[in-house]
Amino acid sequence: MIPHGPGGIPPDLSHAEIVDFSVESGENRVRLKLKDGSVLEVKMEVTNIFRVGNDPATGLPSYVMQATNIVRLVSCPKELRKQPLRPGASDSRNLPGFS
């Protein structure tokens, strides 16, 4: 049997059960200082948890979690800032993929 998880087959979600949850501890965030001087704050937001059966080797329940990362720019050096494009501006030369 091929194991679930990294390098294995993904679990079958067709019979997965959605499990309600509540956050028991605080708002964990990671603050990252980049080499260019910018500071980012990253928070993981859990959106869904599914029980997908039991691990055949241990008998323990197996879960799949869906989450998204929320990234916020806390600060950046002034030299990295550029003039924002005004809404309705006809000059789109600085936008990649637009011509």
C-alpha cells in the first residue's frame, strides 16, 4: 500500500467528513525581515478540516486541513516605493503582461 502524505497518494476526499473546529490559542503570526529591508507579517488562516478515515498502521484518525496564508507588508524602505498608478490612467507600460 502506498502511504498517504508527502510522496504518497493523496487521500480520497469523496467520503471525507467536515469537522467543525474552534481556535484554542492566539493569533500566531510570523514576522519576516527581508534582505531588502522590508518587513512582512504572515498569518495562516485555517478554512476547513476534514476527517478522511484512519491511518492503517496506527489506527489513529487522519485529517486534511485547508488553509490560506494572509501576508501583510508592515514596512519597506522608501527607495523601494514607486508612484502608484492612478485609476483610469492610460499608461500601462509598467504593468507586466499588458500592452
